[in-house]
Amino acid sequence: MKALMFGWEWPPHILGGLGPASYGIVRGVVNTGCCDVTFVLPKPQGDEKKDFVHIIGAANTPVVWRDVDWNYVQQRFGYCMDPQEYFDLRNCIYADFSNLYTNDLGCIEFSGRYPKNLLEEINNYSIVAGVIARKESFDIIHAHDWLTYPAGIHAKQVSGKPLVIHVHATQYDRTRGMCDAGDPTFQIELDGMNHADLIMCVSELTRQTVINKYHQDPNKCIAMHNAVEPMSPDVLNMEAKRGTDEKVITFLGRITAQKGCEYFVEAAARCLQKAPNARVVMAGNGDLMESMIRLVAKKGLADRFHFTGFLHGKQVYEMFKVSDVYVMPSVSEPFGISPLEAMQCGVPSIISKQSGCGEILDNCIKVDYWDIDAMADAMYALITYPALHKYLQEKGRDEVNQITWEKVGQRVVNAYKRLLGWQ
């Protein structure tokens, strides 16, 4: 079996949770031994982890014919693709796109990020998908998150192959239910769902959102929970570089309304009133960061709160290693992989009951995001009672180590086979 997947991020170039999730799913699918994957990215950098997957760059796919020779293509794209693939793709150009801006190789430029003209890049990505779908041989199409749904739809129209979309989040969640039919992201999501033959949702919580808010057929919607990458020996043996003996309570994520950051600050402030031996870290950035800094200052706690900004790669694990408690107080979280990573590092976690990962986690504390008192009590208990801390530390680590991408990959492949009528 062969799958053509469309994504937007891939390690080591991570801008959010989509990259690690896409990587884990692909690795799990390939490790079943039943499915090969071609993964399309807007703009590969050449250093992507690709020993088990074939990566094609949209930015390296010609949509306009250019008379160039092998050596020039090797010079321009050799760091990330076989020049022969460029010429094979060039033979699959299916329409006159000379009205589009293309470079000297007939390719559309992509940022590989989330630029201000993101909707334009999404549309261009779908155009490129038509060329790739004509060149590649595959049995099924799998599009990750709303940015790639138009590409998946186009590939389906070109090939006639079934389309699976993977809902990692929804605009309904991101806006806390404030989006409407005029929202362009909502419309792209809805169009992708309407064209999909199967909708994989990262939790039952997200599945219910897709069914009730996007009015999708429950029979074509399934929950497909995420997992977590095994910790490398370097991370496992990483020494915690603590500069204090005080207990550390950590929030790590986007500092936005969806993530419940204001509830976290209020709960942490109440905890600190009873626990003078603690301090708080808010790691990440977002549109509410300045207002959270002002809120902390207003409460007179600026000397006990630390704002780190966005943390990359190894920095995330360094933060977990010095933390005593991790809190994810999301108002609406489709899944939420960070508690699993924290628990891997032996950090007891508090998560909101409105989080998808709570469906598969037992050895953590769950509270309603709005219940500031319960959240504060949980924080205080974990930094005050060593037996409780140790119990959740050990049981949480053991539980998360059983949640693997290999198991997810097998469930994905089984879903493919059912959709294709192969079982």
C-alpha cells in the first residue's frame, strides 16, 4: 500500500505541534511494514529526517516548463532532491500556470512557515498537489490539518483516490466557538471535511466538534489519538540545571485564550499565596503574553513569575527537567501532546477536562479549566505532598511509555484498509 500525504511541518523545523505529530504518524505507519509514504512539504530545507519516507517539496515542483539542464537543477535543488525527480515532475504539468509568479525553474516559491499571505500559499500548494498527484503512484491520500485540505481535495480530483483528512485542531476550538461561516479558515475546514472519505480526529472531543459544529456524518469520523516520541538517551540522562531549591510550576504552550493562560495565572497566584517556596514559569509566546505580564505585575508577583518566550527542541526538555509540576489548563484542546512529554520526563501533570489527551491518560490530575480553586489546590498538593508527587511521577511515566506511535500507525493502516475495502 502507498499513501500520498500532505503536511506543513517536519522535523527538525518545528513551528508547533503539527510537525511532531505528522512525523510520529508517518513513522508509525511505515513501521507497520504495510505502507510506504510520500510526504509533501511546502519547502524542505534538506536536513529533514527522511530515512523512512520519501519527501517532495512543493517549492521544488515545477508548474511552468523551463528549459534547464541537469547540472543547473543539481546546483539549485541537489541538497534536498534528486534532479531526476524535477524532470519527472515537469512532465506532469497539466495546465498553463504562466500567469503565476514562478522562479527560473518554473516553481512557485513557498516560505515554509505561516506568512501573512498564508491563504495564497495554501492555494498555491493545492495547485502543486495536482502535478504531484499525476506523477506519484498511490492508493490513498492523507492531508494533515486545514492548511493541506485543498491540496488533498485537488489530489483526489486528479487521481480518483480516496481522501483522508486528519483534524489536528479546528477553527471552532481556536476561536473558542466565535467563528462563523464567513471565516475563511472555517470554510477551508468545512470544504475539506465535505470532500473527505474519512475524517481522523485527534480525540473523541474533536470528533464531536466535527460532527456537531461542522455537521459531518458520524460514520465517516473516527478518533485517532496521538502518541509521543520515545525519549532519546540524551534527554533521559539530561541533568536538571536548577538555579533554585524552590518548587517550579510550569505552563508551556501558546499564550492565547484557547490555552487558558489567564486561568493558569489566577490559579498559580492563589497557590503562591499558600506556598512561599514556589515559583512559576510561563514558557511560550502568543497574543496574550503582554496582558499576562501585566496581570502578574498587578498581582505583585513579578518576582516569582518567569516568562521565557518560545522554547525550541532541546529547550523544552530542559524546562521539563527543572519543573516539579506541569499544567495545561486549555479551554478547548483537541489533543495536547505536551502533558505526555512532561510525564515522560517524570513531571506530574495537571490538565483540563476539556483536553483530548485526557481521554487516554489516567495518571494525572484533571480539573475544569474554569475551576481556579481546584487547579490551585492541585498545584499546591503536588509541591507539598512528596508521596502524591512520587506516585504520579512514576505511574505517569509508565503510562505514557505505553502510548506509542507504532500503535497509532497500525490503527491508521487498519483504517486505510477498511476504507479501501481491503479488510
